[in-house]
Amino acid sequence: MPPIDARILIADDNEDVLQAARLLLKRHFTGVQTLNDPAHLASLARRGVFDVLLLDMNFSPGADSGAEGLGRLSEVLEIDPQAVVVMVTAHGDLELAVEAMKRGASDFITKPWENERLVATLTAALNLSRSRQEASELRQRHSGLAAATNTGSGMIGTSPAMLRVFGAIRRTAPTDANVLILGENGTGKELAAREIHRLSPRAGQVFLRVDMGALSPQLFESELFGHRRGAFTDAKQDRTGYFRAATGGTLFLDEIGNVPLALQSKLLTALERREVVPVGAEKPEPIDVRLVCATNLSRERLTDENLFRQDLLYRINTVELTQPPLRERPEDIPLLLEHYAGLYSQKYNLPPKRLSAALIDRLSHWSWPGNVRALRHAVERAVILSEGEVLDVGDFPLTETARETAPPASGAARLDAVEKSAIEQALARANNNVSRAAEMLGLTRASLYRRMEKYCL
């Protein structure tokens, strides 16, 4: 087995001991340094030149109290509180070893040592050093990501549908309950997840998004739970999984419905036990995350046991929110158009663009199959390509895959008749199964129920 990539520093006044230790350890670790003058320890600690320090208790001839070693230990830890120090004590001097541990030593070994015991002790100390470094890096990453992700809500709307969503988010965010967000593509499920995080007690920590649909089955555990060096062919170093990387913050599992059934049990086990086992590790590691999931699968498909484990569903949907499609909140379209027109004018350093009344009326009656995402892209394209100060209908080449959801106001009665007829036909084809009829019409079941009540069906 090749030597482990590590920097080991041995501090001892006995040159024979230093030579023996160096010859032994260089077969197991890539970097081994020796030091016979402890006066240089402080300088080396400030420069961070070692991962693990093997420190003798006594340096002066005839000294056996261990005071020198304890003093140097305190000196190193004052400079670097995360330093990993293994003390070397005389055989049988257990009280001195205990005192060193109380003062912050990570471990101890007695002299003369057994070679295998020394290598094993330093290997364990190296793992501790890397864990501490990893934790420190995660804290720094959390601070940076938290500052970048907590910039205010991007959710826009005054429609009754959106006000219900806002109310549910405000009530849910202060808790630590798991949340499942349902909704079609482009409705803003990630924005809702970020808003839950922003209003939660974890707002100062990281918000981490994972696209579950992009995880290959082969790397599923490694990506989510992490792995240890050498766990498989390409595992050249330890890796922190998403669950551990989001420690203290919010973990957003997007497209949770795309997780293969065979892998859902692994996710369920981690959630139930609140711990993960990195690939190649022997011990589980605790996790502390607020879990928010999202999917574009319908509620009916989620309850299909052939697609999704029901015990996992119960675990992730303590609170369930539904982001309404844009066609169910047309009164929000003018607000969104104004917002994105101003946003992209500023982004591309262009003069502010105004919206014509004809454009607002036309786009407010468009079905927007891609929802807010499609509207945003359409406005961005129009802002870039338009030559005038006013955006008009001609600046939005709407595709034929979309359709107008309402004729001009004078035809409102005719629209109601058409809609009622369409609902009646869908219900007839679905043998009055509301869920199937809603799917045929491209509506949620709740939306279809409201329309059935409106038309007394």
C-alpha cells in the first residue's frame, strides 16, 4: 500500500530516536520531519507545516517531570487550537499521559514503542486532523454560502394562490419540520425552499441544493453520504457528502421523485437514524440538516408504491406545499413582467424598458406552459433584442405550443361555456375520476374542484 499523503513532525532531543522514527514512518507517510530543538515548535505551528505532531515529554538531560513537554503542548495549542498532538511518555507513566490529554493532547504513546502501535496511533491522529480541517473548511464555506444565499425573497405575487403559499411558508419556516414542495416545472419550487431557509433559525448557515435527478446510481451514496480514501478506484482522498456539507443549515433535495426505488431505502435509513455512513467508513457520522424536498410529480404519482416508497414520503412531507402554475394566478403576470423587465435592463446596462398595455393584456392571457421560468426567459430575450423604449407584442414571438387562456373581456361568457364543456368532456372520458380528468386538462385536482364548483358540475 502506498504511503499516506501526510506531514508528520517528530520532536525529540534524542537523535537516535529521531532517526529510528523517521526510518519507520517514511514507509507509511509521505512527509516526515524531525526536530531536536523544541524552541522552533512555535514557529512551525504558526506556519502550519505539520498535520500531526509527535512530541516528547522531556528534552533536557535528566528531566523526567514532563513539564517541558506539557509547556510546549500548551504553546502549540495556543497558536493553533485545532493542532493534533500525540505525546510520547515514559513506559508506565499513565498519570502524566492523562494530564497531557486534559491539556489538549489528542493521544499518547509510551517509549519504547511498538512499531505497529506507533503507526496506528499516528494514522488515527491524522484522520482526526483531517476531520478538524474539514469541519473548519465547512464552517468557512457555510459563512460564505449563507451570505450569498440569504439575499431576500425572490418570490413575487399578490394572487390568492400565492398569498396562501406565503402564509404556509411563514408558519413552517420557524420550525425544523421536513417540507415537500410540489409543483410543475418552472413554478419556483427552489425559490420557495430558499424562502423557508431565509425565514428559519438556520438562515445564518448554508443552503445547499442537490439535483437528485443528476446523481448516477453508482455515485448516489458517495455524493450524498461521502466516502473515504481508497473506498473505490477513483477515491483518491476523503470526500464530504452533501448531508455533512450542509451541517447546521438546509439541504434542498430537488427532483426527489427521480430517485430510483432501489436507492430510496438508503435515503430513508439516513433520515430515520439522523446519521450517514460514508462509503468505506466503519462508523456512522451524525447529521444535522433541515430537509426540504421538491418534485414535479403529481400527488397521485407520489402515492404509487411502484414509483415512490410511502414510508419515505411520510418522512419528507411533514409539511406539504404546492407552488401554483402561472395559469392559475394570471393577476401576478403584470408584476412579474415589470420585475424581470427592470432586472434584465439593469443586468445588461440597457435603458429601462416600459411595457405596453397591449402586451400586458396579451401576456396575462397566455397559458405559459413553462410557468415563471418561461416568462422570465421571454422577458430577458425581449429586453436584449428590442430596439425601442417600450416592449410590445411584437417583441414576444410566443410559440404555438402555448395558447391564450382567455379571449378579450367581451367574450368572457363564451370562455366560461368552452371551459365548462371541456371539463364535462374530460370527466366523461375519465369516468368521473377527478384525478385523471385533472391530469387530462393539465390542472391540479384542487383547481379542477374549484372549476367544478363554479359550474355546478
